[in-house]
Amino acid sequence: MKLDSWMTEFYGSPWYRLDSTDNPKLCKEEGLYELRLSSDDFSGIMEAQKHGFSLVESFIEFATEVEPSQEEYEGIRLMNKSDYSFISALNEQSMCQNEGYRTRFNNPIFFYESACKKYYGAAITNNINDPNVLTAVIEFGNEVVGFFMLKMIDQHTYKGLMTGVIPKARGMKFHIKMQQFLINHIGHPFTLINTTQLSNLAVIKNHIRSNRSLSKIEHIFYKKVQ
């Protein structure tokens, strides 16, 4: 069991992380406990439920070898400072105001109403200011309509973080084009990690069509001790 200092400071209450080797019986101190388990860890899942943990989110992960292409994408560029407010507003709309998409951070059992907005607002700020994060935006009809963030884990591994496209520009595969733009910008082959909620069938179908390689399915459980 490990105290997450950043999340503890962010929410003003102790936040502990456990893994499959920890004993859920240790969760006695006041705070929120987060447990992540592989979807095939059936004994761990039963043990978590036995000790009062609630399933709050499930993720599917793809890890795929990708490489630059010769394609050029009109209207796609790296973000600049003037794009910040658009990216922040679109991300809040997509993650916190979309009734068709729920995350663990707008779960009223564990968080107050504004927690989702606070978390994803900080996530955008932190990632935009992170030198290891690349952010692309796309312009369509003289208007910025979407963004895509990619983070370098190491020289040979990058992870997709957040992406968003305004409603009227959806269905044009702009997120795929922005991702390939960033791959081309990096300029060499690497392993690309993409994750999404298990319930997000549209995104999962896109990953399958793009020949992404399934690497992991993971459940996230929470328990609050007061």
C-alpha cells in the first residue's frame, strides 16, 4: 500500500494505492483506497468486493508498434498558447459534461460535484506544461475543432493521453489524423499505448480497425473509509 502524495494534496484527503499483492484488510485508516486489478484476476476481484471495494471504471489498453508515414495533413499543427482555453474547455465538456460518458471522477459516491472539472482542468494544465507531452490541434473551416495529446514514456514508448473533437467535426477521423501527425513529428518507430474505457465501443472499434494490439484490460476499484 502506498500513499499518493499528489492526489492526497489535490483532494485534501489521504489517497492510497494498492496493487494485487496488497491485503485489502489493511484499509482501516481514513481516506480513499484505489485498487487496480487485471480483468482475469478473478480471486482478487472477489476479494476486493468481499472487503467493500466498488468497481468505478474499466479500461482496455492497446500497445502497438507504429512508424512515421509520408502523409501530410492539412490543418493540423502543434498547439500554441492561444489554443489553451479551447483545449481546456473542450476537455471539460467531453469528460465532465457529456451524459453519455461517465468517469470515476464524476461518481457522486466518491467525489463532490466539481471534482471532475477540477481534476481534468489540472490534468490539461500539467500536461500542456510537461516537456514530454506533444499536443496537436486541427483546424477545419478556419476554426480549431480538436486536439490530441501524446506523452513520451521513454524514447521507444509514447502514450496517448487525452483527445477531443467538437460535435460538428466528429465522424471525420480527425483524432486518428492528429495522432499520425504526432507520430510523423516524432520521426521514428516506437510503441504507442492507447487506453480507453471498456464501455467506449466506438473508440475500441476504431482501434481494432487501425490494427492496434490489445495488451491489457484492467478494473479500477475504490473504497472510502471515513
